[in-house]
Amino acid sequence: MKKIMIADDSLMIRMTLKRIFQQNGYEVVAEAANGQEAVDKYLSAKPDLVTLDITMPILDGISALKEIRSLNEDAVVIMISALGQETKILEAFDNGASHYITKPFSENEIVSRLKLLA
């Protein structure tokens, strides 16, 4: 089973993603409300995959991505962004992001991205 950590400052988005992951056989091992919390929880949670919102307080998703990749260069990270953040998405890919999903997203879109990375 794939273990996932969700990092998003929106509780609603975290709850939605958690439901989608769990209904599709994945285990959510950690949640974070900001980028710093995601970095802090990464090593102890040992997720197989991380979802990172690009826009978060304290430490944004790109900075969190850089720190997580410095802890584990093989970390699999899916960035989640609002429409119109194309330059941030390109920056995320430059820093090792594995994929991205644009809000608003569908359950099918999430599941298909997971299968691509499995």
C-alpha cells in the first residue's frame, strides 16, 4: 500500500484528498497545514508520495519541495496549484516535482495521477 502525506493549508482540500486516497486503497500517514509542517513531518512519516499545495503559509510549496528533496532526492511529490500558476508549476518541475494537479480537481484526475506514479 502506498503511504501518502498531504500538505495543504485548506482543511477542506486535505479532507477531500484524504477521502479520495483512502477510498482508492492508499494510507494517509500525515497531514500538514503549511510547508514547514510538511518538511518537519516528512522524515518521521516516511510517505511514498507527498502532495504539496504551492501556496501555503510559513513555507510555500516550492520551498517545501526543495527541502523535502534535500532530505530525499528520490521523494515523489505531486504539486497542487490553482489555475494561472504556470510559472510556479515550471519552477516546481525544475526542483524535482513528479507531477502536478490543478484545482479544482476531480477524483478521477487524482486517481489517474497516482496510477501514473505507482
